[in-house]
Amino acid sequence: MTAPPGPELSRLAESYGVATSYQPSPDRTVAASATAVTLALAALGVDAGDPAGALAARERELHERLLPPTVVCWSGSPPAFVADLPEGTRLRIATEQGETRSAADQLPPGVHRLTATAPDGRTADAQLIVASPRLPAPPGRSYGLLVQLYSLLSHRSWGMGDLGDLAELTSWAGRALGAGFVQVNPLHAAVPGAPTDPSPYRPSSRRFPDPVHLRIEDIPEYVQVADPDRLRALRERAERLREAVLEKGALIDRDAVWELKREALELVREVPLGPGRRAAYADYLAEGGEALEDHATWCALAEVHGSDWSRWPAGLRDPRSAETARARGELMDRVDFHSRLAWLTESQLGAAQRVAREAGMPVGVVHDLAVGVHPEGADAWAQQAYFAAGMSVGAPPDAFNARGQDWGLPPWRPDRLAESGYAPYRQLLRALFRYAGALRIDHVMGLFRLWWVPQGRPPTEGTYVRYDAEAMLAVLVLEASRAGAVVIGEDLGTVEPGVREVLRERGVLGTSVLWFERDWEGDGRPLPPERWRADCLATATTHDLPPTASRLTGEHVELRDSLGLLTRPLDEERAEASADAGEWLELLARLGLLHGTGGGTDPSSEEAQIQAVHRFLLHTPARMVGIWLPDTVGDRRPQNLPGTWDQYPNWRLPIADGEGRVVTLEDLAASPRLHALVEVLRAP
């Protein structure tokens, strides 16, 4: 680590929201290096070679500025930004509804244009975000299912779970189980390749979904394909893919599934749209505008030049260049194809949410927003002006990872977001809320600050860069309120003091996972249910953690040992895991929750213990309680094992029972074990 920044560089960094130190624990402060700070400033367009001169220019700019580029006003509260204006400043507001208002008026929610004129003649324009003070609470208490969609195959799937399976799952779970929601993994568009990056958390685009999730047979034009024999042959190959997963122990092969679906979609696309469908598609194109055109253009160019746009011919690396415009015209047929795929996929996503609500779900489908996008993908190309060049998002060293983490995702520039009135962020949220009953935001702490890691340097040599959390939250509340949607923040791990309180104040639910809920400020023992927070989604596990059966038996330790992931002797890890599970089982027994139903009547059985864990969750005040769907059948394998790449089949495992037999959607619906666990959560 190089030397810490000097006083001028520190003040300059502070003025741009770049941290010069961080606290991994309340009693420890770690200084950022001058190099990390200088590189972060450079990514924000600030030359810190002469920190004193740059600081003087920055202070001059802030002193002369009437308004920042974006300001926030919470409905029912006086606009705080007015206090910073010279006395006598006149304000005029042009609302997004086309009205002219003053700052004294009750302003409607929206993103408006604010003009300030100071007594000395200076003027300034700013975007004014007006939002309700908080999101509405979820409609009553509910429980639901958590699932990685690709892992849930039915006898109609083409080798991986799809949106037809999602609609079937929500309809069944709502009607037969009384579930209030189904939460899925991010369904964002992936970066194409061979092989495709299987992680749903490193997408090409967060604004558009991945057509690999389409149920081909549910597309209206499917039945009119001119070459049914070729379509039948594709379907037979898809059946063999499905059978290999269901009956022969094969992993989910996303690339093979997409190869078949893409060929089928080419056939489907040859069928002319009827007048109504054509009009609906035209509306979608008009609404998608430049964002959709950019996405489809990137997809078309990637077919020709590969998916890494940084290696394309120089002129094509700029989405606004004349060369790109010319290429778009030459590839118009492919641009239309990819636009059509986005339309079809969003249509099926919307249908899944409608089915969920018709089945009585008060929330419906909970979609997952990844923390960022792949640097080679469509969003990074189309929105490159908003991303910090040469930087990657990650995490500083902590007790669990001494080397820190680099997630390989370029961060948004906070200054460019503010200058645009947070337009890319607003468009992203609006797109997702079109078909989401709720949105889970991965690493919600990123609304406040992100750990920026300079390219080519280890994560230990990064630093935090702050975002305008009030503006980020105001946009989130505005768009979620417009959609009538719930927001859940994934706030696990180290969280900056005060962040959870601010999120709760704005109505954003947190995430509480049983194994992490301990009295960390006291004796460290499991937290009793009455001391859990109410404003959260409470679960036993997540996609990145061992299933409950594996946690209870300690099998997750053996798995990590077999892959060389342990940092301590195996006996120590075993003993700690056993003690951890033992303390929870002791609390469950003391509370009278350790008794089974159905096939788990023996209190010492694994099934009874899993039921007790969920009975405990029901005793907390949590507004939402989630069941990890693999837990309902005793699956022992995590869907993702952090710290591995090709050593473990991350994101490629179908749901299976305790013996490793694949369990289909149809099997789940008939599973006595699942119904016994659900009865635990349905009990009064």
C-alpha cells in the first residue's frame, strides 16, 4: 500500500465524494492510498496532479454554483435546497405534467425542471425529483418461495426453467399454497459467448431481459410457423436436453438451450404479425426508444464482431458515431430481430405477474436487480458516458475475505448521474417495475457508496466513492410508488452505520437470514424471534449459502474442504459449524418449535428441523417470510459457491432432493414434504 493522501488531496477527494479512509469495524480505521484516491478522481474527470490548484478550482465552482444539477423534495416537507439559496432567489418549476409551479406549491411526484434566479442575476437550472416520503408497506404479512428460475424444470422446459414454468409456479403457489410472492434470480440479458458467463449477476444489460427464458410454445406466432417439421426436430432435441438433466445427471446447459431457442425464434419471427400484435410491437418500439435501439444494435453488432465491444473497430465503439449509425442501417434486420426478442420476453414476464395476481398473490413476482453490468456488455457500451472508466466495483478486505473482492463490474459515475437527473437509473427502474410486483436490490448499500477498484490493482488498493443517497432513494421511491411495488434491499454483511435506518425510514425492507441473526453486540448467541426487525424479508438461506439441510448436517464444510476453500483446519471448521447449528437447534427446542408434521414427525429428523427453522421465522415480526424452494425437498447443494469458478457447477444445478434426484415442477406440486413445510407457514 502506498502512502495516504496529503491534506489538499484529502479535501479535494472529499469534495467529490471519494473517501480517504474506511472503517472495517467500529474500532479500526484504514487509510486509502493516495494512488487509489488519485485514480478514483481521474475516473471522475478530475486531474489531481496539482491537488492544491484543483481544490481551489473546485471550491470556486461550489461557491459560485446556485444549485447542484439534481435536487430532491419529499412530498409534505419543505424543499431543503431552498435554505442554501441567496435570500430573494426566485424559483420557477416546470412539472413533468406540463404545468408551471412555484416552490410554495404542493408539487406532484415526478422529475421536474427547476429554474432559480438570484438577486444578482445569476441563474441555474436543475432537475427536481419529488417523491413520497416513503414507500407503502407490503399488503399485509405474506410468505413466498425463493427460486433460481433456471433450476426449476418442468416436463415442458427446454433443458432449463423458463417463463412458462414461472407462470405455472406462481399460479399453483398462489392458488394451492396461499403464497404471496415468488422471488427469482436476475433475469437480465446475458453476454453471449462460448461459454456464456452463467452468473445472473454479471449481465450484459439490466434494462432488458434475456430471451433464453422464453417459453417458445407460448408465443402466439408459434403455431403458424411455416416449417413445422424443422420446429418439431428442434423440440425433440430440446426434449433430449431436458431428459439429460432430469434422468442422466447432466448439468443445465444454458448455451445449448439458447442455441435451440434462437433457431426456433428465427422461424417464429418469419410469421407475419397480425394487425393487433403489429400495433402492440410498434408501441413497444416507440416506448423503448433509443435505449431499446441501442440494446438491439449491440446484440446485432456482437453477432458480427464478438461480444467484447472494446475490441470492435474503433468507430463502432461509440454508440453515437456515424459508423455505428451506418452499421445499424446495414444490420436493420438483425436489430429488429433482437428488438422483437425483448418485446416477446417482456410480454411473458408481464404475463407471469398477471397470473400471480390473478392467483391471489398480493405481491406476485419479486425480481432481482444485479448490482452492476458486465464491462463487455450492451449497457456498458450504450451508456459508457455514465460509467467510470478503468474502475470496477468490489468490496474491501474484511473478516471473511482478507484479500477483498473485485466483482468485475464498472460503477456508475455519480456526477454524470446527477447531471442527467438520474435518467439511466430512472429508466432502468421503470423498465423493471413494468412486470415486477416487488424488486430485490442486490447490495442495496451501493445506493450510498461503492468500493471502486482501479483496473490492474488488487481490491485492497481501492476506495469508497459516495453517491447522493437521497437522490438515489427518491428515484427509487418515485418509480416503485408509481408501480405500486414493494422494494427489498439485500443488506447482508458489513453495512455503513445509519444506512439501515435510512432505508427503513423510506420504506425499503431489509433482508434477514437466520444464520446471521445473532446478538453481535451482546453474547453472540442466536437472536430470539421477538428481537428481529419487522421491516424485512426473513429467510433461512439464499442462493449464495448452503441449503438448510446442508447447514444442519455440516455437509457444507465437507464440500468446501473438498474444493480446497477452507482457511482453517477441517476439524476446527467442523466444530464451529456443529456448534453454530447446535445453538440454533437448542433455541428452537427451548421455544417449543422443534416438532414435526407430515413425514417429519420425529423431532430429531432433518425434515422436522427444517420445519422448525421456518416455524421460527413465522414467530419473528418479519413482514415477508421466504422459503428457499430447494429446502422444501431437502436439497443439499448451494446454487452458487462463492470463491469458485469451474471447480463447482455454479448456476447450473437443477433442484434435487436429498439423494440428488432431480425434482421437477410437477414433482414439487405433488411433494408431501413440500406441503408439510408449507403448512408450517400457513398455520395460524
